[in-house]
Amino acid sequence: MIQISRTGIRNLASNDTIYARGLQYYKDNRIINATYSNANKQYRLVVKGNYNYSVTIDEQEDGSFDYSCNCPSRLKDQGACKHVVAALLFVLKYQERTLLTESKNPEERKVMTLLDYFIAQEDAHLVGETFQLEVIISIPTILKGENGRAMVALRGGSSRKYKIQTIKKFLSDIYHKESFAIGKEFKYVGGESTFDTTSLKLLDYLLGIYEIQEVIDSTHFSKVFSKSQMFITKNMLIKLLNIVGSSGLTLEIYGKVYTDVVFIKGNPKISYQLTLDEDSISVDYQGKEAVLPITETGELLFFEGAIYQPDEKFIRN
């Protein structure tokens, strides 16, 4: 049995684009014939491309392997071609399902056909890495009327997060299922990698904005997308906050930065001291932290590490 993994296959590929194409070949059932010689410890697979290409995988005693393909790219590209990637993914999936059957006669050449086995399998999905997105919202001044804009930036990755330098390009790659690499620990493979639940909801919302902008007119991108930031209205901000919810975000407001900020649809708990005099009534705020209005209408407030969306009664009072 060869020692192989999805990460290992991806590292063997000439580049991430070749890996993504090989993955798609595998998912499209482009392996039209596959045999294994127990005597020679060798896989032979036929991969359908523009022509039918032959891939050979030779198993070594220590679990390592050699591979070859008769396609033209072997002459110009270093690393595994898309046909080899598809073949290796095919073999990997087989090894995850069953052990190779040993021949009853060690001297007899045992050829085992694998193709029918895979045709009968319903679960052909490869589970890739799962990434997360972090939201950074910047509000330099209070949002006034319809012209007020908040700025949104993103960080993405798994254990380490990388700032997404061009949001429009990032969304375009996701939208068109392209592979990309933003850092050593953030290599997204189209069709294989995915995001966590909250990030997927966030992406669905942002991709909706991207799609609308693309349909209307490409010149409108400049009004929403600006390299590492998006400019969004108050209503767009509220929708975004509802998606992020309690997952946490970074808020840059009025020159200060707050991390792990959550969104709460409700009223902040604020204490006041009411003083009655003969001719007047005075109200003094008793909290240690200030209540920061995000919008001039009071629809969004920042208080003690949370963004609140209070009800109308609270706003009127």
C-alpha cells in the first residue's frame, strides 16, 4: 500500500491550478480504466482528457511510489500533471475503502479491476480544509443619512488568519470556484476546500453583493470595492451584523479598536441616576463605559463590547 494523502497529492502537483483541474477530473469520473498488478505492485490507469492518457504508479517496498504519464505536459512542467493527480486521488479513495486483495498464488500475476468498484460508490466527495473568515468593521465617523458608509475588511485562514488584500478578487475566485493562495496556511482549492457555517453565510451575503454589482455595471465596483475594503450602507451593515451575530468581529470606531465584538438585537442595560429638585429633574449616566452611537438615528449603539440594535421605544427615550 502506497503512503499517500490529499495534502501529499497537492504538494506533488505542478501548482494549485493543476491540482484543482486534476480534482475536477477525478470528480467527473475521467478514470475510464484502472488495474492493479499484485506481482509488479503497479497501478495502470487511463484518464480521459483531450485524448486517453496512461498513468502508471509503481509502489515501492517502503510505501513510496513513482509515477509517470504519457501526456505532453510531462515534458515542460515539473511535478504531477492533472492526469496523475486524478489517478492518485482515485487510488487514495480506494485505499481508504479497502485493502488490496492478495493473490492466493504469489507467483501468479494478479490483476484486479477497480473501476466497477468505484462506479458503485455514492460517496465520492473529497473533504478538504475548512477555513474561517473574520470581519473587521471600521466606522471613522457616525453614519448619517443615506450617505453614511461603514468600511468592511476580511481576514481568512485556519489557525492563522491573513488579511485579504483584494476583496473583489477574493469574491471573484470563490464565485467562479477558482483555487487561490493568500498565505502558507490559507490555500483554497476550488471544489474541495470549504468554510465554516458562519463564514459560508457571510460569503453568501457578500457574493450576492458581488453578483449584483457584476450584473449592473463593472464601473460600479469602485463604489463598493476598494482593494482590501468594501464600503457599505447602514442597511447593508445591519444585515451583515445579523449574519455575524455572536461569532465576534473587530470594530474600529472613532479611532479605537475593539476585538471580539458581538451583535445583540436588543437594548443595552444602561443605569441612570434620577435626581429631583424643586424646579428641575436631572439624569446622570452611571456606567463606566460610554455608549457610542454608530448611526445618528440611534439604530445601532456600541456599549461594553457589543453592538446593539435597540427597539424603537428605547431609541425614543
